Amino acid sequence: MINYLRLFIELCLFRQQAENIPRSESLLLVTGLVAVLSAAANAAPEEGFIRGLLLSGCQIILFSGMIWLALNFKGKSERWVQTLTGIFGATTVLQLLTLPLFGWQESLVSPDTGQLVVTLPLIIVAAIAIWSLTVMASILRQALEIRIGGAILLVILCQATVLFIISMLIGSPSP
């Protein structure tokens, strides 16, 4: 288990290749479940843990389907398990980094105006979100054998599409 954690940390630091991720459906299932749980924990202050589980589960399922479509379109569907395992494992590591910062969520919104206040925790969360996007793009770049710009656009398109579909099916996240 420690070796897998090291692998995912190395992916986050761009020191490991996606092709070195074991092709294991059980590891994919574990990383997917842990990704759902860590995302739900991050969503809990705003959405509640149960709604966070529902939102996270839907996000994982939809994102997985979109990545399968992209890989299938490029004739590389056999890379699906490794690609998603890498994405789920690496993004979980990054989500866990943000978990303590969401405890300060209440102080991020001004009680007077209800507007978001730019604070150090918010800046750190935004930086980790950008880092997460680049990690996902790096993994997709390798799996699809495309340029990094295309991979970044694909990640943004997938995330935007997933959020749109979830908001249509479940409703928008709490204000």
C-alpha cells in the first residue's frame, strides 16, 4: 500500500509515468472509492457528507465514462484502467492536502456581504486545484499521446461537462 501511495505522490510531482501504474481493476476500484470519499469529505462543509457522496460518485462515474470515450476514440481503450487509477490516486492525494483548509470555509465568506473573501487558505486551495488539473492533464497526455495543451483542454471540457450534467440531474451545489 505504501508503494502505491509513493507512486501517486510521484505522479503528483511529475516524476512518474502513467504507464508505470499497475493495470489492476481492484486498484482502480479502491482508488475510485477513496476519491469519492475524499471529495465527499471536502464537500461536507457546504453540501453535507451524504450529498457530497452523491455528487462525488456521480462525478467519478461521468468522468470515467468521458475518459473511456476519449481513449476509445484514440484507439487506446486498453489504457482506461491505468489512466483512471492514476487520475483517481493522484487527485485523492491532492484532495487530502486541501481537507484541513476546508475547515476554514466559514471564514471565507463575509458575513456582511456574503461574498467570497480572498484569504491564504482560498489561494492555497486554488493553487492545488490548478495543480490537480495539470496532473490529470499530464496523465491524459501520456495515455492519449497528445500534446499537453490538448490534454488541458480535455480535462477542462470533461470537468465542465460533468458539472453541467450533475447540475441538471441533481441540482446546483448549495450556495
